[in-house]
Amino acid sequence: MAREQGLAQVTLRDVAARVGMKAPSLYSHVDSKNAIYDAMFAQAWTECLERMLTLDEPRPEDARGTVRMYARAYFDFCVSDLARFQLMNQRTIPGFEPSPEAYAPAVLVLDGLRQRLAEIGITDQEDIDLYVALVGGMADAQLANDPGGDRWARLFDRAVDMYLHDVGIPTGVPVTTTQEDTPP
């Protein structure tokens, strides 16, 4: 429904109709519409975490290739589903804040990013924040301005390379830890 009508257009009445029950009966299964968003948020970040974990074998041996691979995987994950991207990365739903349980997979994804960036010497919080803004911003630009196209996707590796140049990661730098040492 969120993909068809938009994330903010989801109503409990429509959800109930979609699953074949009346709206009041739905309350025996969920507390509120925000509870549905919470479950969707948890599912989205769990899927993202699982996607990131699939990238651990095989991994490029150079730092730039590794960062580009993870950045591209997240970008592609985001642009493949607008409603999911909005729920994960924007505050589209007024008053919705994910529960700690739903937020936990997002924390694991960010922890894994920090670990992977630390492997190549990027540990400064501002540099990590810039990476997050760059990758998320490129996904947002793709979805907002060329949905289904590749305008920003074509520029993606170039943007990541500019970031890596700015933080001082030259071409050919090997990744310093083993894959077994890397968390999600």
C-alpha cells in the first residue's frame, strides 16, 4: 500500500481491508498506525542489514573499491523502493519515531559502516557524517529527480571517489583487517 499510494497515505481502514478484516478488528493485532510503521521500519533496516552482510565475501582488496562497493549497495537498496527509503531516512510521517527495537538494525548497519571505514583509516565523526550525507543525499536526489532512471547513479562512483580523495584515501590502499574481524 505504501508503494502504491505513498507512505503517508496508509490508513488502518485500508490495511484492514487489504487483509480482509474490519478496522476495529485490526486493533487486536496492532496498537496504532505508528505500530505498523514501526514494524515496517524494523523490516526495512533488517533487510538492509542482511544486504550489507552479503557483501562480505568476496570483498575488494583495495580501500576505495571496498568503500565504493558498500556505498553502491546501500544506494541501490535505497533507490529500489521510495516508500522504504522515506521511512528509513526521512521524517515523512509526523509523530512517528521508531521504537528502540525497530531502530536496532539501523544501529547495526551504522556500526558496520564505522568498522569498515575505520579499516581504511576513516574514523573522524565528521568524515563519517559526510559519507552518510553523501550516499543518502545521492539516493534522495535519484528518487526525487529521476525515479527509475540513472542520472545520479551514473555520478555515484565519481562522488564517492571525490569523498575518498577529500579524506585522504589514495588509490591502491589495501584494507587492513581480515573479513572475519568485520561486524555487519
